[in-house]
Amino acid sequence: MLVSVLNLRLRDCDVTLADICADEDISEEDLVKSLADAGYRYDEEQKCFR
């Protein structure tokens, strides 16, 4: 569900991953690593996790 919420915000709110992390006071590096451990990678060009 976290991936869905992130992708929704990235797509619909026209924000960057850095913006979301700053808003939520979390480390972008830690978030990307945690999701990578779960099998997701961030596609900067498409602005989404896959």
C-alpha cells in the first residue's frame, strides 16, 4: 500500500520524491533502500516505484 500511496502522490500532486520525504520528515535514501529490499525500484524518469 505504501508504494501505491507514494506513486499516487508523485503522479497526482506533481511533487518529487524529495518533496514527499521532506514533508514526511523521512530520509529519501532510507525509503528507497527499504522499498528496494521489498523488490521495488524508483524510476526517476517516470517518477514512480515499480
